[in-house]
Amino acid sequence: MAAGMLVRRLCARAASRTLPRLLLRNPQSRTLQTSARTDGFNEALPRRDVVAPIFCGAIFGFSWWMAEEGTIEPLVENIEMNTDPQAWPTPKQILHHLWPLLAGNFAMMFESVACKFTQTKDMTWLCTTAMNDDLKATVALCLLVAPAEHSPAFVRAMCEQGTMPRLRDIVQIYKTLPREQHDDVLTNACIIACKLAAMPDLRDQGLSIADFLWMAPQESAYQYTPYGIEGLAHLWQSQSAEFLRKGGYLRISELTAGPPLRPSKKDSSIVNQELAGRLLARTAECSSELHAEAAKLEAALSRAERVAGPASGKRTIWQATGVHRGETEAELARKERQAQILTLQSTLELLERNKGLPSETLLERFGVGINVLSSAVLGMVYGTLRGYGRGWWQDVTPSVCRELALHVGRRTAVGSALLVGLFEAAPWIKQQVLDALGRQPVLSYKQEGALEQLLCIDMAYLGALAVVNFCFPYVLVPVAWNPTQLLLPPNDCVVPAATPAASKVAPS
């Protein structure tokens, strides 16, 4: 007992000697938890941002005003294009080149604006009168393609105006030109056509599978090749015989060649490789049916080749005298038949080799996680640099600058990941809300209450953006400039899952 009292006295004496020294050395330690910091940390923290939401709201209001009756037609009528490639464009020509692009993208971002615009006479004028004029058709396609790429309901509204026959004519006209003369007009027409192919009830108004195969040639890839692949993704099951006989399976396999994110196809891109990989994965789900159909087609063509007999090597009297003639229809048919037999034989080998492919690509399975993670990493880097720069500007000590940079970086990373995840989950959230309210999604702008529903959705998007940006400043820049978004295919690109029953089509 005496020993215990001695130990307590020694501990008390040591504490009485060392505690005053510690308090004198660090006098703020006593009030660290109860008083505000005075080292400039709180003053250097970024302020809540309301400028970006106000700016986005102003864009929405401006777009809503531009969708009024009689606004677009006068602008298109007074368009001035630079027709001399050797001359510098004037400021007016630059403005007339940019505003259709901006107007189309605003209608893509806010679907309620697109819905409102389809109810005006300007929409009818763009889809009919302007489409029949070469210069105005260029501007009209630039205005219409962005919302059409985003919204199937907008494509349906274009079909109701009778636009698709003119788009088919545009594609057929460009098919007669060399590919090096193709421009954005053809690309915009291909975008609308591939979105139309995704709608079974309107598919007969669009292009055939042969046209989409033409967009993905064997020799190289072009600007419109991604949309040719997307069109094939919607048509290959209903027209599988044409898809196999024309070499569609071989072309898709060629576009997937090469290491991931490094396609070996000449002039190709990561988007082409990813879209072709998704289509190839869907065909693997029906590999047995496709293999059987390709075998039947190959057998039928081989039988027709044997019936036709060998090609005659005799020359006519006119050929013997040096007169050259073109190939006959029979010779052309024989050459095409032989090419199709070789194509089907190569297709059969590839189908055997590609059995067992997964039904989804890696980017499909992990794309959302990659996008969220990369946005968080980019937000961490950007927030750290901005936080350190803000601390240096506030003239605080280097140690406080480092602490501030880490704090702002972590907060920006969390905000960036939250914003990207929220927008990735937005379709699911929207569907759950509609189910809870007993409403149907907008499939046509003529539905009752379509404009009001789309307006509420746009307001919800703007509200979510405002709340996240207010709570986590600096998140908009890393989210907007995330380079991994370049790996993703075009907007709302849907590659449907294979249905073995639907792909069973009798060979022609």
C-alpha cells in the first residue's frame, strides 16, 4: 500500500513539472477544440458557388426563348456561309457557322426545349422546305442531329414531318461520290438514320442493312463508321442472311482487331473498336444459329455455282479482232457469288473461333465505375492544385497551404464522384419516380403532359447540379473535362441484347 502511494506521488510530481512546459511551448493546445483557427485556414477555404448554376439556368431560359414560334426560320433564311476555302471567314460567317451547332446542343441538353420546338411551324419548315435546299439542308441537319441523337421522341417527330425520304436521298447521292468528298452533311444523316433503326415501328422509313454496311467499309474507317456499326446492331437479327452474305460479320471482326484502346484498323478509333466489340459480343449469344444459317447460305451458293457450270473461256469473233466488251450480267453474278462464298467460308471460321465470347465488353461492365473513379481522381488533382493556389494567394504559411490543398482535394474528389454517379443513375431514378407517380416515359412528344413531364425532369437536373456544385465547389471542371469520357460511344448508343428466336430468319 505504501508502495502504491509512493508511485502516485512520483507521477503527480512529474506531471506538475512537465505540463507547464508543454503548455508554454504550445499555448494553443488548450483551446484547440473550443476556439476558431487563426492561421488563415478557414479564410482560404473556397466559397460556395452559385455562379455556375445561374449560368446554366440562363442557358436554359435562353434556349426556351429560342424555341418560340418564328425564331429559327429567319435565322436560317439569312445564313451566310463561307464558300471560298482560300478566303478567311468574316465574323458574320463564323457566327452563322457556330450558332446552329450551339442551338442543337442546347436542345439536346434540355429535352423540354426540343419538345417545345417540335410544336412550332419552324420545325415543319426545317424538316420540309429547308431540307430540299442544299445550303439550308446543311444548317437544318446541324440543328436537328444533336437532339435526334439524344431523344427517340425527337426522331419520331421528324418522321411525322416526312423528313426520312429526303435523308435517304442524301445518303444515296453521297454514295455516288468518292469517300474523300464526304462531309458532315452525310455524317449527320447517318446519325439520324441509325437512331431510326433502333425504332422497330419506324424502321421501314430508314436505311437498309446494306447502307449501314457501306458506312463500315473494309479498306478504312470514316467519320460515319460508328453510326454504321450502331445501325447494324439494330438490324443484324432481323436481316441476318444479308448481314452474313455481305460480309458484315467480317467487317465487325476487323474493327475489333488490335489491343484494347489501340485498334489496328486503318484510321479507326477507340469508339469504333468498342462499338464493334459490343456487336461482336451480342452475336456470340447466337453463334450457333448464325453458324447454321451461314452454312446453309454457303451450301446454297455452292450449289448454284455448280449448276451454273464453269466460266466459258472462248472468245467471240469481235474479241478476237481486238474489240473489248464489258462483263455480262451472268459474269457479274458469278463473280459476286464467288465472293460471297469466300466471305461465308471465312465467316464460318470466325464464328467457330469466337464461340464463348462474353455478352458484354469490359467497358460496358465497368464503364460506370471507371468514369466515377477517374472523375474522383481528376477532382482530387484539380482540387488540390486550386486549394494550394488559393492558400498561396491568401498568403498563409506553406504548412497551412498543404493542409488546405489536401482538404479541398478530398472534398472535390467526393463531389466529382457524387455528381458523375448521380447522372449515371439518373435514368434509373427517373424510371422509379415515374413508376411511383403512375406515369409513362415520354416516347412521343404528342403524349398528354409530355412537355410538363420533360420540363420537370430538366428542372430536376438543374437542381441536382446546383446542389452538388454549391456543396462541393470546383467539381464542374474535372467532371466536364474528364478524358475517360472520350472512351465512351456516342450519346445514348444502345446495342440491344441478342434474342435467339428473333435472329432465326430464312435465308434468301
